[in-house]
Amino acid sequence: MILSLFRSPPKKSATLKVERSYEVAGRVLPLRVMENPRATRLTLRIDAGGKGLRITVPPGMPTREVEKFLARHEGWIETRIAKMPDQPKVRPGIKIPIRGLPHLIVHEPGKRGTVRQENGAEGPRLIVYGDRPHLARRVGDFLKREARHDLDMLVARHTATVGRRAKIIRLKDTKSRWGSCTSDGTLAFSWRIMMAPPPIIDYLVAHEVAHLKEMNHGPKFWKLCGELCPDTERCRAWLKRNGSALQAIDFS
């Protein structure tokens, strides 16, 4: 099974072969079968938060083989889906982490503005102004602004260390990866990483910047990643353990 958080960008893109529903563990999930010219075997991915399934197959793989593959791994899928975290929707009264610190979301509709942070008597709060239907989007926009600030700063620091330049830095809300680096130097990050503690954010940037020099996951890459972020192993384990919960939060 392939359930990695980081992957080098594919040289040839996968194409959608089949898209349908799949019932498992009391849920009906979208299932996508992707045909990839580089694939040599069938691989299965569960989208962040258990929102869907994706099977990657070699070109020309018969549908019956895909169905057999699903049947063989149905128990594994059920177990993983059942363990997936709930999908909390951003709303007043819940807490979401910002740089790893839980913030209580407080809605103040009578005032103009967008979002601000403050330290209340019971801990950090995120004050969201404006109409209630726009609250979740405003919180997401706030995280994107924070991500732009922190990620730009960290990329500048790590690229100076490795002696490489990033062509451009993009923010995305990807389902299966936290970051990516293309051969032309384009770096992309999920803005949701701003909910993780600062060392994890630093590790993510170090990981992708290391790809500017080593476009692989070989020994030289991990050595460089460790030089940029000495706590690589612990941070990598944290993201694998907690990443699904951050991806599951609903900002729509």
C-alpha cells in the first residue's frame, strides 16, 4: 500500500479511468481509478479524512482485476476508515489549532473586519467578524495569510542554506500531500500546515527545499533534510500521526 505524505512530482500524469461510489464501514465514498503509465502494480490511497479512495493502476488493467483487488483489501479499508477522525466543521465554539496552539473560535457579527487573535482569560481565541455564513471561509483565509508569511520566511532561510532558489511558492489545499517541489523550482504547500506546531512547519519547508537539490527520497536527500531540520524523524512521525485530523477539518 502507498500511504506516503510526500512524493516527488510524477513525470507523466495519471488519467481518470473510472469514478464511482464505494460503500464501506457505513459510508458511501467516491472511488477513483487512475491509470498511470509509470505504475507497475495496483496501489490504494485513502484521501485525507477518509473522504474518498483512489486506486492507481498500470495501463490496460482489466476492471475485474481492480474489483478483485478491492475485495481482497476490503477489511483493511474498513479498519482504516473506521479509525479516521471525524470531520469537524469550523464554527463558533469549537477550537482549532494555530501553530499547534488550540484557539477558541468566537463570532462577533456586530463589528466590521475579518479575523484577529487574542489571549482570553481561558486561553487563545480567534475572533471572527462579519456574517455567520462567511465565518469558516474567513478562518481559512486567515490561515492562508499566516501561511504565506511563515512559509515565505522559512523558504528564504532554507534556500539560502542549500544555495538554490525557489521559482515560486504556491499555497494549495491538497488531499494527499502536504507539499511538493517541481523540477523547475516551484514549491507548493498546503496552507493547513499552519495548524501544526512550528517545528512541523519548519520540517515541511526543509523537506521540500531539500528537493530543490535532491529530486528523490534517497540517502543524500534525507541527509540534507536532516541538516536543514535536525528533528526530521520526530517531525515526520508527528505529521504522519496527526496529519489526517488537520486535513479533515471542514472550512467550507
